[in-house]
Amino acid sequence: MDRLTLRRPDDWHLHLRDGAALASVVADSARRFARAIVMPNLKPAVRTTVQALDYRERILGALPDGISFDPLMTLYLTDDTPPEEIVRSRLSGRVFGVKLYPAGATTHSDEGVTRLSRCFHTLEKMEELGLPLLVHGESTDPAIDVFDREQAFIEETLGPALERFPRLKVVLEHITTREAAQYVEVTGPNVAATITAHHLLMNRNALFLGGIRPHHYCLPVLKRESHREALVEAATSGNPKFFLGTDSAPHPRGAKEAACGCAGIYTAHAAIELYAAAFEEAGALDKLEGFASAFGAGFYGLPLNSDTITLERAEWRVPELLAFGGEELVPLRAGETIPWKLA
């Protein structure tokens, strides 16, 4: 197969940043995806519907001429998010989820939730209105090993929450373990998961190839090979509970190559191409369209896109550096080749 035509895909988990950084990266996603769920962890965080709508206008204003792209906005859940804000967001028609960051779990999560019980009235309203909870699923208990924090979160926080709110729509984002994939598979149709390209392509050995590799550092962190294999199995299974979410998260080179480097991997420059490489390695290119172009839209209750994109088999070399506002950004597989290219 030398050409692969897909219904235009969507990205159900994306970081676009703001200002000059936004202007540097948004076109990479817009060339590949029709829509994207946009994360709200700016500084300051997107906590209200008004802030989300303003951010949406800034995203649209940063698009190059002639490129169509629909940013699907989210709110940043805090201990103090009122149920009334959920009503406003639903009525806006522009907000499609509320993001749960356990406080301190990842980049710009300091304003996140300290204890989920403080949000029960808000979750009750989300359940009533069908607004999904988008979950960064990691425990922040320092006593729990970093490689076990996803499983601990599911057992200690997410499971009990879904027992209390059994109709709440939940997306467990960027899953990284066999246990998370199994949990999503056996729960009800109101629970789904996104899977990144980098978690399909790499295991934790990639963090230490020839030394510390800061541009392979993300949260949740890469896991053992057995977990990567389980994610590939889930992504290529044809199960509509698993769908594409890049978690593309750009940081300046200096913030990654630092004594305390930021978590996040930039993949938007070659997102669908990287997924194609992963699915081809698994012998499952025929499963890519459902995962990338149909299952997420079905979960969110949105129509499928009517246009298509085409990938062609043509090796191309990823640039060593990309512009990122007034700074530099190192993309995934910088200086290496990728076997598929957007036509």
C-alpha cells in the first residue's frame, strides 16, 4: 500500500498554548485534523465559559488563511467550579468537556483538584447534562511509585467516582498501562480513553537511549514494553471506546533541556503520520480510520467529517528544530525519518 486515504481525523486531546506559541503550532494540527479537544491548562487556567470562548477566538485568529479547523473547548476543573458554570458551558455550544487535573500531577496543574469530593455537585450537573469529564488519571500521592500512579488513580479515585455517578461520561486520557486499557474495556459505554502516538511507539527505554532523553519525557511517563503492547492491542482492536488523542504538548527547548525539565512531547508536526507508522508496525492499517476518524466523534455525539486526507508512503526527515514563538521547539523524532507523509 503506497497511498492511504482516510476520512479527515480529529484530535481528542491537544495542547495549543497561547500567544506567539499558539501561532507557531496551530497550523500543524489544523492541516491534519478537522477538530480538536483543546486543553485548558494555560496560565491562568481557562476556568469559565467566557474564558473558553475568548481562547477559541484567539485560536481561530491564529490559523493561516485558507485552513479550516474547529477548536472544541474545555474548562479547567477546580475545587470551586460551580454547577452553574457547567450549565453556561453547555448552553454555549462551544464547550465539550471539563478537564480534571489532580493538583500537581503535570504541567500547569497547580490550580487543579485537591480532593474530588469537593467537586461532587459539579460532577452531578455534568452527569445530568451529559458533559464529559476528561481525566488526567494519575495519583499525586508521593508514596506511590511514578510507574504505578495511573493504576492507583483508577482504583482509588476514578472507580469510586463512577460508582457514585454511574452515568457520568468520562474520557481517561492518554492511557499508558495494560490495567487502564482493561478498565476502560470492561466499564460501561460512558467511559472511553484516548491513546497517544508516542505511547504506541515507545516504551520507557526511550527515556535513556544514550543518556537522559528529555524530549521523550511526558506525563504519564512511558511504561514497560508489555504496557506499550497492550496499548497497541487496544488501539488496533476496533473497539470504539479507544480513539486518537495526541496529547501534543509543546515546550521551549530550554524548558525541556533543563535541571528540572517540563513534561510533554510535541507530535503535532507529524501526528497522523506517526499513528500510521504505529498501526502499520502492528499490521493494522485497516483499523486506523475508525480509531482516528470515527470513534471519538461517536463518543462526543458529533457528526463524522465529510472530507478526507491522504497519506503517501514517502520517507521524510523531521526537522531538528521548529520555531516556537521567539524560541525553539524539538519535535518527536527530530532528525529522524518517518515512513508516511501527508500528501
